[in-house]
Amino acid sequence: MWRYGVSILKPYHYFHCKSCPADSKSNLTKTPVIKSSNSLTLMTTITESDVGILCFISHLPGFRGILKQRYSDFIVNEVDTEGNVVHLTSLDAPPEAVQEGETKTPDQLNKCYASEIIKFRSLAGDTDADRLEAFINQITSGSEEDICPIVLSPDSDKSHRTAMHNFFKENLRFLVTDTVDGPDSSSKCIRVRLNSGNNNKGRNSKKRKERGDKPYDSRGSSHWPEHLGKFLRFHLYKENKDTQEALGLIGKMLGIQPRSFGFAGTKDKRSVSTQRVTVFKQHASRLAALNERLIGIKVGDFCYVKDDFLLGQLLGNRFTIILRGIVADSEETIKASVESLGRHGFINYFGLQRFGSGSIPTHRIGATLLRGEWQAAASTILDPREGDVHSYQSYLWNHAASMRVEKYGSNEVVLGDLVYCKGNDAEKVKVVPSEHEDNNFEDAYDCSQLDEISGTDLPEGKNNLVKAITAADISTGNYTIEDVVLPMPGSRIIYPVNDIANVYHDMAKKDGISLTESVHNIKEFSITSMTGSYRRVFQKPIDFEWELLSYTDGSIALSETDLDKIAKTKPVNLVKEEKPTDGTEGQDSSDHMEHIESFEDDKKFSTGNVEVEGSREAEPPQIHSLPESNSLGTQKALKLAFTLPASCYATMAIRELLKTSTSVAFHKTLNQ
């Protein structure tokens, strides 16, 4: 290791993973670096080997396939805490029940308000009463003009302003009020506007430019019915947009802040995804009305709930993935590889997206922060994030997982492995408080570093008890390879009682970092102040299905989205922004006919109904090669559908299948 402003973290080269096929080495090349007087500059983006992604479970050969050639080739549906797959099924707002004593706005707009004006005149005076009467007459007249808010006379008496606000709440509930600055520092003015959440048949849908830079405050806002939960839950469907981008656009159209929304996890931008979202005190009719204006976004399946969503409140995600341009030496090669993935799973690595997309990987930034090298960190990136700490944990974990597979294989538990306790073992394990325990500190997770592929990248099993495998455990066979976990370093974890523990300490020592002592007092950037967690080393895809397809037009979708299903029963206006990565941007797909044929012998595969026999490393039987593409340009595609827990990366499952890199740059080259 050498230092030149910022220390360089090298891949852990104590071993070369024998599980890596020889022909895959070209995809795991090192990233060239250059030296500068102030910082480390990367020439290209990081590769999988840079962050410890080195091994495979299966020795079967891979094959060629293009991941995310189109964003519609990657469909993600959230799985809620009850195990239900979240779908967009309806775009309509449900009818809202009206409590006794409430009057619907259409009735209010059709009545005479002479008595209310008389009451208001005695409270506010003639000038404001005349102004309000003219305002109401404009609203009830059905004028097509934009209804502009009115501002009442300056008022320095707060108690009087409160009485004014209450008057509108009790007597004119189709109007809402807020307070703005008056002509001098000692006075305020009450602003009155039409409730934008009401159904006014489009008369007032134009943007109100007169609002300026003074946002409406919450006082005097529309009365929220007591029988409704304070949060509106809805399903967010989006195409080629990340979660924050989509909610930011919706919030802007509603005139509310992004913090009004709650969601369980982020979803990948280059995908079609559906997830649950909550928003504070908004009527379903307001959001449903946005569907005609939103591009690449739809909202629906509305209901009112008492609580909002928090990060991590999901079980996982259901993926439907299309791998296009499949090329293999035989059909049987594909079948053998896919079925191996279904039976044995994949190494549960943190994917490349965990380590950032900038020129400096986040785990490198994390290392400088953990060493307390603030000047170096600042010169590397001006705004260090707490997630960069956590990415260094992932960097260590990946290398430890590779060493576990290389040294001990992926078939059996071995002495000293860590597992979650089962049955009586849980009662025998004692939890020893850490000397670094701080009850006021909890691990912080930066939203920008959440897993973009499989939802929230929150740690697994923070409350589960963990033990080291003993000789007695091996003899009884109570634990299997699926139970093995490895720690994310922190103050409340234990390390494997075998050689794998050395990986953590040796790598951290090389990077000038101690896993047991802190060199500074900044808790946010100290491993000893993190509690730590555990992560399963091996993961099987759940409810796994697959199908081999053929197609002649690369611009035609090969899987059905939630919106496609809705459109079958009801026309849906969605402006698409599909941009393929194969150089066919702008191609009109309306002149093409979809042609998808399933091979006769292809079958869906479910891990829950198939017994595993023989060695997982068995060689596939040899059969005749796949038929050549015909003169019409027929190509093969592999359709996969499976569910993963929230902390898993679908790209790592694809990597196990193809035996190639999952980097965006690599898959772009396949289109050339």
C-alpha cells in the first residue's frame, strides 16, 4: 500500500478464487489509477474484483446475455411485510365516505352565502366582507378564469386572526386560509384561497403564479375528517425513474415537501417498479387527478392509514428480468445453469451499486473517514456521507465471503462458521454488552446509499442471536450451509472462529484501520461506534420461475407490466420514455409485430417442489447446439422471475448465471 494524498485499498489477493472460470478473468481486471499531489483519481469505474466479488457457487459454464437492454426488461414489485407482492391494479380514487355534519363541496358551491357574509362583516368589517363576497361570487359563478387568492386587511392582533381562521373552518370549509407578512413588521395578513383538493372540474388547475416564494403553511388548511387516517397509502408505479425523483415530481405538483412522503425502500432507476408509498393528509382524488399529467409515473390503489412507511418495512422484492441476446453452446447449457441457480442460489455479495458510481468508490472514501483523515476525505469528495462508512463494511464482507467459498466451499458448514441460533441454542447464548456500547447511538443509513436493486439495504438479523458452529453441531446436522452468516464489522458482533476472521483484521490493518479501537471521536465515522450486523453468505431465489423465449424485434417488450394489465381492461394514457441501449433510440415500434415462442420442452422451475440429488458441481449433459438465428433475425431471450429478501442484489443472481460482470459498462459493450 502506498499513500499519495489518499491511501489506496487494494483487492484482497491472498488467494485466487478457484470458483472463477478461467474465461471470466478478463471481466475482473484491475482499475488503473494515477497519482496526484492532492487526491487519488480513478481512470475508470471500479470492477467486481476491486470490491471482493471474486467467486461463484457453480462450476458450470456461463453464457452470453444482455442485462437491462431496455428498462422494461427489469421489473421490480415490492413485497410487503405480510409477503404480498405489491401491484398497481387500479388508477381510480375510491369514493370517500362523508361523516354526519359534513357537506360535500359541490353542495357548498351551489348555496347562497348571505348569512355567512353578514357574520363575517361583524367580525372583519365592511372592506374585507365586500372582498370576500366578491371572491365567493366569482367561485360560484362557474367562471372559467383562474381563481386567484385574496389577501385581507393587515391585522396585528393574533387572537383576532385566530378567530378569523376558525370562522372559515366552521362556515366556509371549501375555502382555506393561511397567514402572510403584512406591509410592516408588526402586522400580518390572512390569505384566502379555494381548497385545491376539491373537485372544481378543472377550472383552477393552472399553476398559481401569485403564490411566489411564500408557501402556504399548515394553519387553516383543509379540515381533515376524523374518520380518515392521516396518511394516504398508494401504490407508485414508475418507469425509468428512481424513487426520490418520482416522489419529488409528485410533491411539486401537489405543492408539498418531499418529507411528506414515506416509503420502505428505493428501487432501481433503470427498471419498471411498483412500491407502496404514504403521504401526509392528502386526498386520493388529488393524487388520482395527477395521472393524466404524469409522464412515466402512475399512482393508484389508494387507502387511508394511521401510520406512514419507514425505511425497511418490507420483506423484499419480486423481480421479472429479461436477458436478451442469449448465446450459448447448447440449450442444455442454459437449462443446467438456470436450474443450478434455482437449487443452490448465489453468493450474497453486495453489488457494484453499493460502492457508488463516481470516480472514487465509496468504500475508499469510507476508509479515509474511518482513519480520521478528514483533509484527505474532503479533497476526495467535498460532501462525505455516512453511507461511505457502511460501504467499507460491505467491502470487508465481500472479501470475507470470497475467502469462505474459496477455503471451505459452498456445500457444508465447517467448524467455527457463524449461524443464527435455532431452538434450544438460542437459550444457551448469552448476549454480552460491548464496552463501546452507546445507548444514544444507532447506525445511520443514508438514503442515497440504499440498495437500488432490491430495496432497502438495511442490515439483516440485528436482533437474531448468532453462535459459532461446534463439533457437536456438525455431528447432529442441525445447521446447513444456508444458515451460515458473516458479520458486518461493529462493536456488538462476533467473528467466525476460524481463518475467515483474519480476512477482516488483515485487510483493515492494511488500510490503517482498527476494528476494535477508534482513532478519533467522530461516531458517525467510526466502526467501533457501529453496532454491526450479520448477513447470510448464500441466498436462494424464492418462487423461482424461468422461460426461454425467441423474438425478432428488440424494441418489443417481452414481459407484462402492471400498467399493461390495467390497459387490457381500461385505456391508460402513459407517455413512455423508453430508450434502448442498442443504438435504436427513436425507432418506432408501432410497425412491428411481437413474436414470442416458448420452446416446447422448457418448464417453469420452483425450488420449493424439486429435490436436489447428486453433486451441485455436476457437468451438464451434452446435446445438440441451439438452432442458428434464421434469416428474419430471430434471437433468444431468457425470462426469469424470483423473489429476494430486501438486502439482496438481483444482479448477483444474474452474475452467478452468466459468469460475467454485472457492470453497466460491460453490458453496454454487448450491444455494440
